[in-house]
Amino acid sequence: MTIYRHFYVKSHAITTPKINLKDLPGSAGRMDVLARCINSAFWLSYGIRRNVIFHTILHGEPNPPVYIRMEGEKLRKVSPDERSIAIFIKKALERMKEGMEVESTSGIFVSKKSFEELLEENKDKDFYLLDEKGEDIESIEISNKPFFFLGDYKDLEEGEKEILFKYGATPISIGKKSYLSSHCIAIINWILDKRNFD
Ligand SMILES: C[S@@+](CC[C@H](N)C(=O)[O-])C[C@H]1O[C@@H](n2cnc3c(N)ncnc32)[C@H](O)[C@@H]1O
């Protein structure tokens, strides 16, 4: 049975398709950070990790929250570079419809959804909050239904962490230093590879 790896990154990227692809770190609300997280979640040197499901909620203006889910088993034609990933996010924002989930391109789903709704829909999984001050991941047995939560260039807010803890989330740390979220995802993938989570 396949073990799926779920990642959520809270994003502050903008929620309009009018994205300047030459200015992802600026006017697009650090969409470059989100794109690098997506790169780290999915790409191996020879292909895509089919057992990864990546979730984000965009919190930027003008129309937050926008929920985007990417499913490794169905992803097609996306390249690992930031520009290509941003083009697919732009397509998702262009094709979003109120009141329903749309598959904007193969394996990419978009809808209006709050953080609470996302947690409620996924409560069958085991939640892990990535937190420098959490329990050392080396001493933790990760479940076979893991769902990891991270901030982008800012941490999750206290209120969001509280909701996660109500759903039984475990805070886990990969070290005392504060790493980039994309690097945290690469490290988690590497740890799960070493533990044969496939
Ligand atoms: C760049 S850090 C956030 C930066 C900083 N804490 C802030 O808010 O200004 C992005 C995310 O990576 C995760 N993270 C960074 N270092 C970590 C570590 N050593 N252990 C676990 N998670 C970490 C946390 O989820 C954090 O929200």
C-alpha cells in the first residue's frame, strides 16, 4: 500500500491571476518561496514523487483564502523551475470558480477553502507542525498517514497552531536553526526516504 506524504505551506502569495512572472518575490507576495516549496515536495532528479500531495492556502490580496492542492500521481507538464510552477498557479487562479472545486490543469485543484475546513477534511491523517522548538524528529515515529504543516517566510499564526493542536498535531523539529521552508520539506522527504515511506 502506498504511503502518501501530505505537505501544507501557508502562503502569503497574491490571489489574482495578474501575476508578474518576473517579480515573484515582490509584487506576487513571495510566490517564489511557495514555488520552491512545491519543487522540494515533488522533484527527484529523474522525475516526480507520485506519493506526494501538496496543499497551500494563498492569503494575499485581493481574494483570500484560495486553496490549491497538487497531487503527484496526476501532475503533468509542470517543470521544476519557479517560473513554470508559477504559471500553473496562475492558471489555477484564472480557472477558479466560486462554490466548487475545479481541476485547473492535470493534478491541480483550486477552490475557496479556509484552514479549518482543510483540517476537518483531513482529520483522518496525523498532523505534524514543523516548529524549531518541537520534539526532535529523530526520536519520533512518524505515522503512515503523515500531514506536515509549515509557514512560508512567516510562521503559522498562534490561532492556526491552536486549531492544529485541537486536531492532535505534534510539533516536530528538524533542528534548532530556522531553515527555509523549502529546505525543511527536502529534509522531511529525505528522512521519510531513509525510513522507506513509499
Ligand atoms: C523560514 S521559516 C519561518 C521564519 C521565521 N520563524 C519567521 O516567522 O520569521 C519557515 C517555516 O519552516 C519551518 N521550520 C524552519 N526551521 C525549522 C526547524 N528547525 N524545525 C522545524 N521546522 C522548521 C517552520 O514551520 C517555519 O514556519
